[in-house]
Amino acid sequence: MGGIFVFVEQTDGVLEDSSLEVLGKGKEISHQLGVQLVGGILGEGVGELAEECARRGANVVLAADSPLLRNFAADAYTEVVASMVKSCDPDILLIGATHNGTALAGMLAVRLGTGLMAHVVDLEIEPGTNMLLGSVPAFGGSIVAVCKVKKGRPQMATVRTGVFATAEATGQSGNVEQFAISLKEEDVRSKVVERKIERGTSVSKAERVVVAGLGCKDQLSLPMKLAEVTHSTFGVSRPLADKGMAPKNLVIGSTGSSLNAKLVVVVGVSGAAHFTSGLRNVETVVAVNSDPGAEIFKHADYCVVGDATKVVPKLIAELGGGRA
Amino acid sequence: MKLVVCMKITPKLEQVKFDEQKKTIVREGVENEINDADKNALEAALKIKDAQGGLVVVLSMGPPSFEPFLRLAVAMGADDAILLSDRAFAGADTYATSRVIAAGIAKLKPFDIVLCGEASIDGSTEQVPPSVAEWLGVPYVSYVSELEVAGEKLRARREITDGREVVETTPPALVSVQLGCNSPRFPDFRRKRWADKEFKLTTFNLQDLGFSIGDVGLEGSRTEVTGLSKMRSPERRKEFIQGTDEEIVRRLGQVIRR
């Protein structure tokens, strides 16, 4: 049948942003190739979410609904998505590069005996061959390798969060089909026993972001306050999260999210390639760093040389946030 | 309990340069090191061994020049080290790499837990751990920050997009651990001398793993690189705001308020 298959991830009944972005890009490629876009969603009670994907551009949404699929388990999800893929035989299979999406993709590629391009930041169709070309960042995001799947089908790619626009409602709706599964309890070999979710505005969708780095030392309350007075979402560079000072979902760059903001204020980040690759879609970048030679200044529109812990309090006062 | 730790030996990123003319990566003279997250995987394994005994085996794929890094892992506390090495393994993508690593691990059966770092610093695909799990037919739990063995079960705390969860599975299983989730121990001085001089490392080649050339390396890969380029960054103003502290802050305030 050909076509494009997108795995749609949901957690506790909420669609992942990254899946909606992949759905949007999948729709664009499906138009370009003149083929169908099929979404696959797994979970318990996902009927309404499946309908939403159908409204957002999927021609067909396969919904596997079962208490066994309530929580993500890499092996069980691989089993079900593999059978969905076999049922519709797509040429292209796209998955959002979330933690769960990445786990699924790696298992699925081996199960299907096919090639996988990881964390792509761009997807194109090669003229003439109609093959999928994926731009894969490597060496910390300083280099991009353009890759393709030379052996095996479907051509698989995981897609970095924040690089493509979210699929919007199209005014038409595709069909939702229930997908029957033959999964047994013992096929779900990892079980979630506890979960805590804290959803805020995702950094990749935010209009304004304040990003803190190691230069803020242990005074993260300062950039957080700056975020508050400027109505910005708060993000961090990777080393802060690695030190356990901030959660991983706030990380900006090649191992985290790409930003799409109008304004980003970056304080105390040196600006390694894996970080600055997350700033490519930002309209205006302001950077504060104590080192005049810092790499971050090559990626900023407005540069201030100064100690983040001294500049930020003054800036908060200037912006009417009182004394920090 | 047998714990297998997969280790990648990676180039020091800051030394890697890109030749814009030739569109190739210049690796000459670049030093290598054990991938950071894989050191965290080793530490997680050694902690389990400390708590309840067991055997820790480190395993890597690469040329014989990687041997010293495996010896370093032994000096840190690993009991055995395996190098999967054959010219035919070169040029592998994640599909062919994971196939070879899984075959190496399969030779160590029965194993209980395989531990990997969440990603390598050079490729950062995060695809090898789940792919190895699939070749081995074992469950996979990723992004683990804490790992404990509780009776028959393996309990793992992991991060997901907007939160965290605790997952239970039963060995044999494969887990990938988060970069920085623990502090890797330093090599023991006396053990280091033993590891360097007396320890016998095991090497498996193509035949040992029962593969033919088409299964592995470049030929066994499913993807190919058609070109390399430097990541394009948008042009920026790069305007340095200068003056007294007050002037700088006032100007910055204008930029932010707009």
C-alpha cells in the first residue's frame, strides 16, 4: 500500500507535542508523494485522541486500545507497532524522538530489519528516487550527516522535538480504525509501578525563553525570576541538568529540545555546538556571558559581557521585578 | 548475578575538526576516551556488585587500540573485558553495530542485566541500546537514573517527557542509564597495575561470533551517509551592548520589552 506511517505517542491521555509535529511533517511529505498518511496510536481509552489525529491530517488512524497498552513498554509497543506496520506496509515510518519514542524506534528497526535515521532535524524527499533523506546531527550537533536507508523498508526516522510545525486541524477528518491485538499479559515485560507528570508550557513551543547555564552558578533562582518577570518559559543547558540542578525535559540543544521562540535570553551558557543547534529557529537571541570570547556570542543578536549573577538582578530590577 | 556493561570508546569532541573542503571529519591525532554515560553504566553495575555480589563484564567493539580503555574499566572494578574486533566490523551503522554487540553478549549467556549509557557523545543516536535489546530478545528500560535489584525483580527509576516513573522488569533485561546519574569511581592503583600487566582480555572476531562479512560493518548496515555538512546557523547581529552597567541594563531592557 505504501504511504507514511507515524507513531503517535500519548501519556496518560495527552498527545505528545513531538508526535503532532511529526504528524505535521508526515502530512507534508504525504502530499508531496501523493500517498496516504497513517497514524498509529496505542493505549487505553485512546478513541478521542485517535479522532483528534484524524482531524489533524491523518487519512487513517489505527487505534490499539487495551489495558495492556495503558503504559509504554518498549517490547509490547514494538510488537503492536510492528504488526500495524505489516498491515499497511508503509514506505516511511516516523517517530518523535522522545525518550519512549527512541526506545521504540531502536527495537522496531531491528524487528523490521530496516534502517533508522536518529534524531533528524530535517527530512526531504530525494528528487528522482523519492527516497527519504534525513539530516542527522553528529559530533555534538556541529556536523550534519545527510542519510538514507539503503536496505530494508520502511525507511525509519526519529525526529527531534521542536523542528517541525504542529499538525493543525484540516477541516476534514480521516478514518479511525480499531486495530485488534493479540498481546498477552506476559508480553508486557516491563511494568510502570509509579509515575509523576508535571506538565508546563513546553520549551520548544514557548514564545519567550530564558535559558540558564553553568555561569549562573548555584543561583538558578535569578534566571528563574527573570523568566517570571519577562513572562518567559525557563530552560537550561545540558550540564545543569546533568548536575541534577534542573530536570532533563528543560534541556535545550541536540539532546533536548529545539526552540522556536521570538526571544531567547541565554545567561551563563558558553555555547557549545550541541547547545546552539537548538537556537536555529529563534528570532532574537540575547546572550550574557562573562567571557568575551565565548562561543555563544557568535550565535547571539545582542551580547553582554558580564557575570550572569550580577547582570541578571539588575535586569530584573530594570524590568520592574523589584530586587531579586 | 552477571552484569554486562557495553562501552563505546569515543573521540574527544573538542578535538574533532571538520574539513570543509573535503567534507570529511578529521580524526587524525584525536584522543579517545570512554564515553561518559558508559562510565555511569559501569558505576551502576559496580554498585549492584558491591551490594550483593556478582560478576561485571565490560564489552566494547573497536580496533585493538581500544584495549587500554577496557583495562581501565577493569582497574575500576570490572571482572572481565571483551573486545569485539575485526576489520569487517568497521563502518557499521546502529543496525550492524547492535547486531555485533548483541552477538558478543549472547556468548556470555546466561547474563542477568546488560547496562549501556543513554547515548554516545559522538553519534548521540541512542539507538544501539534498544536495538541490542531486540536482538537479544530481552525487555528494555531507558533513561534510568536509579537501579536496584529487589528479589527477582529489577526496579528502575527513569525520566520521560514531562516527568518520571518507576518501572519493574525481570532479568534478563537491558537498561540504559542517564549520563551523570552517579559518580564513576576512580581506578584502583594496584588493580590498575594488574589490569595493565597481567589481566588477559578476550577478543572475539567475525568468525568467533558466527557472522559472514555481509552481516556486519558497512555491508551489514541499513543506512548510508550521502554527505556531511557543517550545521548551518542563521546570521546574527552580534551587537555587543556597551557602556556603564546602567546603560547596558537599560538597553537590554528595551530589547526584551519589544
